[in-house]
Amino acid sequence: MATLEACYLNPLYFLLTNLTSVCSLRTSQAHTNTFHAANRYQDRRMKLRVKGFGLLLLLVLLALCSTIDVCDARRGQHWRPRSSPGSSLFKRKGKPKKGSSHRQHGVNRPSPKQPVTPPAGPGVGKGYQTPYQPTPSPNPSPISPVSPSPKPSPANGNAHSSPKPPSPSCGKGNQPPAPPPVAASQGAVFNVVDFGAKGDGVSDDTKAFQAAWAAACKQGSSTVLVPSELEFLVGPISFSGPYCKPNILFQLEGTILAPTNAKAWGSGLLQWLEFTKLNGLSIQGSGVINGRGQQWWTYSDPNDDEDDDTYNQELERMPQVKPTALRFYGSFNVVVAGITIVNSSQCHLKFDNCQGVLVHDLTISSPENSLNTDGIHLQNSKDVSIHHTNLACGDDCISIQTGCSNIYIHNVNCGPGHGISIGGLGRDNTKACVSNVTVRDVNMFRTMTGVRIKTWQGGIGLVQDVRFSNIQVSEVQTPIMIDQFYCDKRTCTNQTSAVAVSGVQYENIRGTFTIKPVHFACSDSSPCSGITLTGVQLRPVQIPHYHLNNPFCWQAFGELYTPTIPPVACLQIGKPAGNNLQSYNDIC
């Protein structure tokens, strides 16, 4: 039985054993397959994470680049954030609105054209061109204070210790005035042609200029345009305030001609083109103001049989009062730049009772024999700056009269003419006061005097704190002059009182003279005091019919800080005895 059971059971045991082995083998293979599948899954997850991280990094870079103007970077410009729409809208809303109507009431003229962009300002290359160059220190800016030029050391062989030159006596210390703000056109442009001006040099365009000015005056911050390549005949005219709105730009590109018939002047006028009681006015451009003053300069010769009788009769009818070409009165922050003024019958450019004046790149020209044709005339004006200007006329290139203070003149060409003068002051026993005047870096060619102070006998007042520096003279008759006995008549009465002169510095005055190097003629009652000379070197040029004289001094006191050529031995060292000079504020 046991044997039989064994026969039956052994095959079952064998089968079960084989099945168990097979199951174990398959289970082992299943575990192996599961392990490999897990590894592949981990690899795929890692790859997906890397791709996701790269995609995220790309998105971040794109977000950053969206705020940068990439095109500007490609063009080589500095990158900058884009302006937000709000800021652009703000800028558009902030622009001033232009005038909608330019029609003049009471004048049957068509409305002017739509405003146009005014012509560009004048170029700098127009002024200050001459072969005669001084040896100046670097040109100072009209805005920054002026540093005094270094004093030359005494010449070898004459070496002895000399005191240092004094600082300017006034508190301002020869500081240049701050330039007035230049008027910028922000509104409409009023072209004189649109108001009926012909510009043919024959038709009278005075009313058209008046109408254009009235429109600009009412608008304010606007431009009156005198277009180029046209000649406008304009009679005596006043462009006046005080009811004009400020900051008017008079853009002169064409030519303005003065009338030559006697009827236009009546019994005589003091000025031709006048601007009064204005604020922030600028006259600029490349145009010309032609005074045609030959009518006043030319006189008939009764001994000349070839003269034209009709022409001489017209000359005789011209009034004896001669007009100034361009005058500014009672105005603030005035700029004159780039234009040319020629052949005025009398003074070319005058500033009277003005404050804040800037003149630059200006050209003034008239013949040497044109009487009383001063270039620039200053009277009762303060804070004036004149630079890079060419002046050639028949009288003083620049004349500084009573009531002027804080005057700064540099880089100017003068000649022909009578030089740069302070005065004449004190005429007809009047009081005259001038202070804080600086004239430097100037060329003078064949002028009557160089730098001059002239006062009348009998006047009262004071000239104080004056500095003449870096003046180059060529064939000038008398380069340095103080004359307290000035007289332009045949005879003048001797008087005791005089306008006092104190604190005048002469630095680096060099070149050639034809009559006398230095002339100091001062009053017995009010001697000149505080005169200092540094680096003065003047050599003679022998001119036929001219007799050379040595330096002349009378009642002139001061100091020689360096040896001079020629020696100015006549200057009395120190202060005048018993001269108790009052302060500027006490006198003026």
C-alpha cells in the first residue's frame, strides 16, 4: 500500500516542485522587469525636469528682455526703459497751444499764414576775425566769474621787490554780469510779408512792420520774422511796451533800409528804430540794418563846379538832428546777436536805462570820416556784457556814459575809430558816476586813442574800479589816456571841480603808438589816484607829419608794478596829499 501510495504521490510531488520553481523563476523575472521599468521612469522624469527648468529659464529671460529696446542696442545706442503710455500722454498734453487768430483789428489785411519754424540762430564765425591777435588769457565764459590774469614778473636787471597789484576796490570785484535769458520762440511766427510788406527796397513797409509787431506783442513768446533776400524800406518806428507780453524774438534775416528823403525825418529825430519798455527781447539773425547815413555825412562844396545842384539841395534839407540807428530804452534782459549795422547817421546801437544786456557776434561798420558815429553807446545801464564783436566807425567803438555799472567787455575788435572810452562825463556841471568796468582781450588798429577816460571841467561824481587788461594796439595814436580837461569845442571855461577818477588798473597793454604812449592829465582839485601799471610795453611807429612825445602826467598818483616801455617816470608814487576821497556810495 505504501509502495502504491509512493507510486502515486511521487509524480505529484515532482509536478508541484517543478511548478514552484517555474513560479519562482517568473517572479524573479517579473521583479527584474519592474526594477528596469522604474529606472526608465526615473530617467524620463529627470529629463522632463531639466526641460521644464530650461523652459522656465527661457521664459524669465524673455520677460526681462521685453522691457529693453533691443533695436537701440543693435544701433549702438544706450539702452533705456520704454516710456510708459502715461508719460507720453502727459508730454502731449503739456505742450502750449498756439494762437488761433492773427488778424489785426482795424486793418484790412489777410490773416498771416500758419506759423512756421523760425530760422536757425546766427553762426559764431561771423564775429572776431582779424590778423591782429592779442596775447590774452583763455576766454572766460560770460557766465562764470573772471579770474585775474597772472601778473608778469619784473624784467631781469631791474629786479627789486615790488608790491602785489591791489584787488578791485568795489565789492563786486570785476565779476562779469550774468547774461540775460535768451528769448525762445514758443508761439506763433509773424512774417512781415504776411502783413503786406513788399521787400522791394522802394515801397514803404513801415505799416506792415507795425502790424506784425502788434500781433507778436499781443501773443507774447512769439517771433517777428524779417525774411532773407529782401530789402524793406522802413521809416522811423517805435516797437514799444509796456503792455507787450514778454519774450519776443525779432528774427532779422533780410535788410532794413532807412529813408533817404528829408520828409521822412521832419525837423529831426533822435532815433530811427526804437524798442522801449520791453522784457526779454532778442534781436538776432544774419540780416542788416542800413542807416544810409551818407545823406548826413556829405556836404556840398561851393567851390566845386561839378556838383549836382539837385543833389546838393536835397542834402541841405536834411535835418541837423541825426537819428541813432537802433536804440533800446527802459528794457530788461535784452539780447542783440549776429546782425550787422552799417552807415548810421549818428550812433549805431544805443542802450539807455536798460538792465541785463547781452551783445555778441555783432558787426558795426561806417567810414572813418563819418562824424559822431559811435559803435555802441551805453548810458544809465547796468549788467552789460559785450563780446566777440567787430566795431569800425567814425567815433568811439564803445562809449560808456554816466549811470553805468557792472560793464564787461571782452574779445572785441576796434578800428578805425576813437577807441573804447568812459565819458565824456560831467558836461554842463552835471554829476556823473561810473563803476565796475572791465575791458579785456581787445584788438585796436589805427584808432585815435586806445582805452580812455574823459571828463569835463566843472562836473562832479566819481569813476571807480576800472580794469583794462590784455589790450593789443597797432598804430594807435595814444593808447592810454585819462583826460579831466576834455573839451570838444574851440574854447572851454576853466573850472575847479571835476569828476574824480580812482582805482584804474592797466595790465598788459602792448603794441605800437604814433603820437604818445601815455597821457594822464588830471585835475588839481581832484587828482587821479590808485592808477596801477603792469606789463605796459608800447613802442613808437614813426609816421610822417606826426611828432612823437614822451609819456605825460599831471596830478596822477599810483604804482608801477613792473617796469614799463617806455618808462612812465612822471607817475607820482603813492597817494595825493590831503586827498580825502569819499566812497562811491557817498558821492553817487
